[in-house]
Amino acid sequence: MGDPSLKYDNQAISVDCTVFGFDGKDLCVLLVERRRAQVSGESDDLKLPGSLISDAEDLLSAANRVTRELTGARSIYLKQMEVFSDPQRVQGQELMWINSYYGVSLSRVLTVVFFALVKLDEKLMSYVKRKGGVWVELNSVRQLALDHNKILVKAIDYLILLFQQEPIAFKFLPRKFTIKQLQKLYEVVFDVEIDNRNFRKKILSLEYVQPISEHEVMVAHKPAQYYTFDRKIYKRENKRRFKLGFVYK
Amino acid sequence: MGDPSLKYDNQAISVDCTVFGFDGKDLCVLLVERRRAQVSGESDDLKLPGSLISDAEDLLSAANRVTRELTGARSIYLKQMEVFSDPQRVQGQELMWINSYYGVSLSRVLTVVFFALVKLDEKLMSYVKRKGGVWVELNSVRQLALDHNKILVKAIDYLILLFQQEPIAFKFLPRKFTIKQLQKLYEVVFDVEIDNRNFRKKILSLEYVQPISEHEVMVAHKPAQYYTFDRKIYKRENKRRFKLGFVYK
DNA sequence: ACAAAAGTGTTCCTCTTACACCCATGA
DNA sequence: TCATGGGTGTAAGAGGAACACTTTTGT
């Protein structure tokens, strides 16, 4: 038997999702209002969408359930990020709220944070609005419920890291996009200005970014070429050749 | 109240630790024998060290507890990796074993995998041996208990990824090491051969790897210079300048 | 003197940077 | 015709890759 001085019961697990979107200008995160009718007076506040998980589901399914309910989208890019496990992370009023909301009586809740990326199109925006979600530009996020500010900070770091490891930029953009849109996205994520000639060269050298025979229409300037991300080519070309670059600087 | 069709009870969380070490020649992982006196006949098999977590501890503390018990070492590099949450990941005999071992009755167990690196010195080796742990060279790992082979595969991927992001190589090596030792480590991790002239140049260009006034002794060849990892310089120099390299290839 | 591993330099090539002007369109 | 953003080329520099011989020690 395990160490008898330890107790192994009464813990619950939730998922919280940090859903990011790019509106062409800024990075936004999806938040929901916490309904706290049961809890005394305080004004409602914002939190990341989340849920306790049920006996039968794994974490990814739970995260899919949460994001689907709020956005209507079925195939969202989702990645497990980190577990927040401080036994004191939820207590007092916060814990009471969870217990009353879910009809349970837990003494602690661990949360597994998922990281999600969506394309912010009209359809999705209006679905989210109907469901009570709000998109908040990252620099405008104020105090969130629970420890969700802390979670968001880590998720932003993780976003920047992932951008360097996988071509996830395209998860943010419509199927057809211009190089300028892509550049703007990189500029926002890394908070830098990028020379567009160099950026073009770089992107055009990636074989998995393919021009399509379509241009912008109805714009008061030279219409931009549309490009598309070719997943098949990416998968094929993705063997990187040997370089000493893997030695950490 | 949450979706009343879901049930939120009877779940437990464990940590499992993939502890890696480098013996100068190979990468090894720390395994323990599962004692299964209670379970019928089968021969004991190997697993990753782990434990259910208790009500009062967070995950990192639990991982520290597990690794400390087995290695005697107090300050081990530990990093949370991934949660394995398939509701069916542990069932039947495996689940019975957990329930009888810990004196609980759970219907599922999630596990949070931690990733750990240690310096394989004499003291640690003998402590581990006394505690019943074994170091197994990565290519010699056979069938493990539970889903631990799956976990190990992910942990190895993660090791390779981390090597490119942080200078964790030094966590494997003694305080003073030779460039050849460091090179061998990179060769094993990335499974490549590295030209030693180029590798030297690269390492000597890193200001945080400092020569000390000490050389190998009692070797039947030109004694190698010892170097050391200077954490302070690393922290200071760690602002990388802007490069388009962040655009994913 | 020999075996064994440490240590050293140069050339070529690729990738990154910095930088300024013309082009196509709608209004 | 003008305002707006799209699209283009070149030269200089930094870093990575390929490559073979000399040095220092113990035996």
C-alpha cells in the first residue's frame, strides 16, 4: 500500500482553454462571463472558458466540448499546455462558486490548460457572440477570475514558442491569405517590425506556401496575390537537414 | 449547475517521472520494478517511477517526492510534460494493481508526466541501486507496465526539443566537463556525428561555457581542458537579437 | 617510439540583413 | 492624377559545413 500518511481522494480536474484569434490587426483571446447569481453581490467577471471533465472523457475531448459549445467550430487546433495544480489555486468564494455551479463538493481543482487557435471569420464571431463569449485584444485584458491571468501569461509565452516550432500561423488565417496578412501576424506575435522584402523572400522560399490564381478585389491599390498553405507539401518537406544550429545559443 | 448528464467524481491523478541520465556513453532512463505480490503469478515488470498525488501537494512536489525517494537527490531538474488522460489507459489487472497498492478504489487514473535530468555520479548510482531502481539504456528498454512505453517515447521527443530551447545539456554533466563529453552527449541525443572542430568553435563562442584552470589527469593522451557552465553569464547573455529565423521553416 | 585522444585554421557556401523605388488599382 | 498599399533586387556580413594534420601525454 502507498504511503499511508497521504490521502488520495476528493480531487477534481478541469480543462481551461485559451483560445486565440487574429482579427487582422491584433491578437485576441476568447473570454466568457462568469455567471455568479448564487454568489453575493459582486459584478460578473471574465474568465477563460472551461469545464470540469466527466468520468468518461479524456482531456482533449473535454477541451473540444468546451470550445465547440462556445464557437460552434468542430475542428479547432487544440494542444495541451500545462497543468495548474497548486492546492490553493481555488479556494473560498471561488471554490464555492465551482461547487455550486457544478453541484459537487470538491476541496481542490486542478486545471489542465489547453491552447487553441481559430480563424476569426464572421460566422464564428457571431456564434461566439450569441453564446455570450467575448474576444478581447490581448493588451486590453484586465483582471480575470480565478488564476486565469496567470494562465493567460503562460499561454502567450507558449504561443510565441509554438510559432517557432510549427507553422501554426496558418491556423489563424483564412484558407487564402496575402503575404502582408501573414507578415502582420508575425509582427504582432513577436512584437517586432519586419522588413517586407526580406519577409517575402523568406516566405516565398517555403515550398508549402503556394500562390493561387486569385487576387484581392475591390481594393484601392494594386491587388495582392493570394497564397495558401499546402499541408501535403509541408508534411513531405518537413525533414530538416543536419545543422549545428541545434546547439542551444 | 454544469451539464447534469456528466459525472464529476472518482478520478485520481498520479505523476510519473521519466528521469534521464547520461553515463558518458549512452542515455539511460530510470525504471523501477513493480511489486505485484497481490496479483497472480506474472513476473515482475518495469515501470517509470510514479505515485498518486495527495490532497495537500501540487504536482511538482509530488514529482520531487518520487525522484527524491529513489535517487536521494534534492534538487533535480524537473519539468512538467504532458497529461495522459485516456479513461481506458489503466484498466483490468493494471487498475486492480493500483487500487490494491494504494488502498483506494478508483475507476480511472490520469497521469501527469514529468521530465527529469540528473548527473549520473557514483553516489547517485549506488543510492538508486539500494532503492531498487535500475538505469536502462534507451535502446534496451523492453516492454514496460501500463502505458509507460508510450510515455517514454514522448519523453524522448521532448528531450530532443528541450535541447534546442535551453542549455539543459549541462544538467547531465558534472560541474567540470570536457568539450568532448559535451559533444558526445549531443551526438547521442540527436543521433548524429558531429565534426569536432566545428563543435569546438561553436561551444567556445558561447560565453557561458568557461574554461577553468584544470585539466584531466592520469589519461594516456593529451589531457583535456575542463570547462564549466556559468549560469550567471547565461542569464545575462540570454537576450537574443532579432532575426527572421523565427519564421518557421 | 608508439598509441590515443586533444586541439587547431581555412575556404566555400548559405542565409540574413539593410536599404529605396516602381507598379497596379479605385477613387 | 493621386493616394494607397503591393511588389521587386543587390551587396555586405555572419554563421555553418567540409576538411587533415600536429600536440601532448602515459606506456
